Amino acid sequence: MSAPAIEHAAEAATGLPQLFTLVGIMLLVCFYVGKLVKKTSLPSLIGYMLVGALFGPSFKKFGLELFTESIQDSLSFITQMALGFVAFSIGTELSMKSLKRLGNGIVWIIFSESFAAFFVVTGIIYLISRDLPMALIFGSMAPASAPAGTVAIIHEYKASGSLTQALYAVVGFDDGLAIIIFGFAAAISKSLLLAETPGHVSEGFFLMLKAPTIEILLSILVGTVLGFVLAQLVRFVKNSRDMLIIVFALITLGTGLSMMWHLSLILTNMVVGFVLINTRREALVHKVSAPLLEIMPLIFVLFFCLAGAHLHLAALPSLGIIGIAYILGRSGGLIGGARLGAVFGHVEDKIKKYVGLGILSQAGVAIGLALIVGTEFSGLGAIGEDGIAHGDLIGTKVITTITATCIVFEIIGPILAKYALGKAGELNKATR
């Protein structure tokens, strides 16, 4: 082994004890803070995020920063794994039987809330900024949700009922639709910016849609293949311990392939669960899901603690008028659009009233899309008086604003999801 390799290995080994010590402490602190927060009728995950934020970069000046950027990078695989498990658990709730019971109403809701959020935010941001490319990008960010917050509430309070099923379906499928909407909006915005750019030739609208289309189709394909593999393997597994190993392996594989091939890990793993629930008997699927229910609370503690560490509270003052408009426009678009879709879809009253309140969480997917904008739009568009390209201004504004607004949505989203499920009478009384 070379000298640099030996030094690198030594550094990694030195950091491991610190990493394990920190994770152990955080698990304990988060667990008890979550219990205290729950006594105030707030979800436990708010407590987990508070602990993460307290020991993250937001309080660095007070000397409390235990979750440094390097430690967050070292633990980033936990976030990816957690999203894989969340997506899989969503998929296992989407049996065709349950979707048929919900009827066409669920399709109306998904399309209506996604496109309403897109058009409302696009319109408001355009009225404020008179910048169509930027308005389209902000609008395309609005439909993207963070399913982990909603699913964590459902698991924590053992929610069940038609609204719960509707929420599983909406937060599961609208991320796929959000990626498609973003693909179209980004392609239009890029064309507008290229028209401003001296000497730049547009690569064509449909060519720009190639990447998001391939991402969606390959995610579904990989998820379908892994789903059928899992469906075959579980037939020969006898006990729950072995079942957990097989499921863990398939979710890890799906997550790894998604990251390696730049696919949607949420969509991929959701399709794995969707294929399983629709190709195997319900009793066998329950046998597969039961071991996961035992480890999901641990996954949620780790996930939301790290999510809290990633919240840069110092970004909140940078919200400005566009940030406030985005929060109000997205909230109004999602809630109003979901209600409108529910009316056209003729769903039951409690879904009509409360489904929009359960889908406001936003985090990783939106921030990921914002980073794509920052990279893809760099150097595009007319150069302003300050010497900065129009595309760079859009990238900076989008990344800053989405980072700040996600803090708001990650806090209010789970709280409103719990409120909605409570008003619908679907929370388990013993867990309140």
C-alpha cells in the first residue's frame, strides 16, 4: 500500500470513533427530545429536527456544531437509505385494489394539485419579477414533495383509513410528475435563455426533455425488475429475520443503482414495493412489511436528525418577497388544487377537505432540482450591468430561496399532516 493510501486509511480510522460516538449520542438525545415534543401534541420528528439543527451549522457560532459538513457527508448514505425505505413502504401501500377503491379521484387529485401549484407559483413569481424563465423554474419546483415527513406521521400515529391511503398515493406519485413538469419547464426556460445568449445555438426543445424522460422511464424499469426479483425471493423465505435481510438487500440495491445511474431513488424503490404488493398475496406482503415496521422508527430518528442538521436557519432572513410569495403560492396551489381535483374526482368529504394539508412537506427533491438549475443555467442568457449572466442570477436566486423555504415546509408540513389525519379521525388513539 502506498504512503498516501496508508495516511488516508489512518485518517478514516481516526474519524470512525468520533462518528460512532456522535451517532450514539444523537440517537439517545433525539429519542428523549422526541418524547418531550410529542407531549406538546407535536410530532416526534419535529424534536429530531430540532436536535439536528441545534448541533448543525446553524448554531456554529455558539460552539455547538457537532454535525460538521464533513460528518454530514460521511453520514449522507443514511439519508439515501432512509428515502429508499420510505419509498418502498409507500409502494407496498399502493395495491391496485386500494387504488380502485379510491377511484379516479386520486388521479384527479395528483394532476390537479401538481399543475395548480405550478401555475399559481409561476404566475405570482412572474408578476413580481417580470422574469419568465425564473418564474417557470420556481413554478416547476412547487409540485415536488418530501414523502418522508408524511409517511413518518402515518407510521408514528399508526394512521389508517381512506385519507391515509390517499396520502400514500399522492406523495408517492407526485414526485414522478414533478420531475416531468420540471423537465418541460427547464427546457422552455433554457430555450428562452439561449435566445438571449450571443452566438449560442439552441439544442432543441425535445432534446432538452431527453434527460428527465430517461430518468423516469429507467427508474420505473429498474424498480419493476427489482420488484419481480423480490417477489420471487420472498416466496422461499420462512422467517421474518431472513425476510428483513432480503428486503434490506433489494432496497439497498435499488438505492445504489439509482444513485449510480442518476435515477429517482424514490420512484425506483416505490415501484419495487408497488410490484410486490400487486403480484403477491396480501398475507405474504404483510410478512415482508412487518420486520420493516420494527426498524422504521430508528430510520426516522436518524433521517430527521440529519435533515435538521442540513437546515441552515441563517438562510431564513434571505427569503425576501419572492420566498414569501413562493411559500404562499405553493401552499395555496397544492391545497386548492388538491381540493379541486377531489371535487372533480368525486371522492369522500374527508379526503376532499384534508388531503391538501398532508402534502406540503418539501426538501431533498426540490433542493436537488435547484442545484441542477444552478449547474445547467450557468453562463446562459444576457449579461447584466453587473457582469453576471441571467442564468447565473436565476440559479443563485433559486438555490437560496428553495433552501430557505424548505426549512419552513419541513416544519409545517408534518404538523399539518398530523392535523389533517386527526381531523379525518384516522389517528390511532393510543398513539396520540
